[in-house]
Amino acid sequence: MNLFLIGFMGCGKSSQAPLLSERLGLPVMEMDREIEERAGMTIREIFERFGEEDFRMRESGLLRELGDKSYVVSCGGGLPLLLGNRRMMRESGRVIYLTAAPETILKRLERGREERPLLRGGAGLSEIRSLMESREKHYRAAADFLVATDGRSPEEIREEILSLPPFSG
Ligand code: S3P
């Protein structure tokens, strides 16, 4: 069984995954990094050369491979937008939606924005807010549990996740 971490860019999936991995004894699958490694180029280059749709196909393909495996999976922020992906996640693990306010996301993304094709070109609070709003229903539809991250340390967030029924033994 996998543990999928979903949520908007900057919600803390990548920093949370290793903390959970250590405690649960499961390896980390950082989907964006795995896709980059396989493609031999960055996410940004994949978007530029082949377009977003091609990137989404790579994401779904990788997710399919995880079906019978056990990882702590840090998912790209757009993965839950496709119904097929939401189904695959629910069938092969538990899905945790890490929530954060747009203001928090803006702050956390001060660095690392250039790597994210959807936020390049000076996306501000209003762009982040409207993209988040349009995605919220998909994140909720995919999730087994919601965990708030605003104003909390990675360790506090980890403890809340580990206290949820599927992980608390
Ligand atoms: C995306 C989020 C990114 C990456 C790509 C698209 C999105 O991942 O997959 O830039 O559509 O929200 P992170 O959420 O890890 O930044």
C-alpha cells in the first residue's frame, strides 16, 4: 500500500515525504524527480519541448507503475486533476491532502518558482488563489484525509499523519 501526498505546489509534500519514509520504513517516490531522471531533462524543459499534456501522460504512466508497490509518494501538484489518476491512487493506497493558504504558498514558493512552469512569469497571490480554487474540488475528491500545514512544523504535520487510522496501527 502506498501513501500518496497530494496538494498544491509548495504545500510541503517533498519535505514531508522523507520524514514519513523514515518512520514508516517505506522508500520515497518523488514523482517529479523520477520523471526528470527518466526523461533526462527538467520538468520545465519537458513542458517547453513537449507541452503539458505530454508531462501529464508521463505522470499517469508512472502512477500506474506504483499500483502494486509501497512507497511514500510525493505527487506533482497537478496529478489529482485527472479522474483516472484519482482512481489509481485510491485503489493502491491512502491519499493525504496537505492544505495551505495561498499566502503560505506564495511565501514558500519565493524560491523554486522558475522550476515550476505553471507559476513562471511572476504569478502573484491572485493567480495562485484562482488556480488553487479551481483545483480544490479535485484534491478533496482524491483525498482520504486532509491535513492542514499553515503555521506548523514538518514534525507536527508528520505526527498528525501518523496518528490517522491507517498509520496508527
Ligand atoms: C505542477 C506541480 C509541480 C510539477 C509541475 C506541475 C502542477 O509539482 O509537477 O510543475 O500542475 O501543480 P510540485 O507540486 O511538486 O511543485
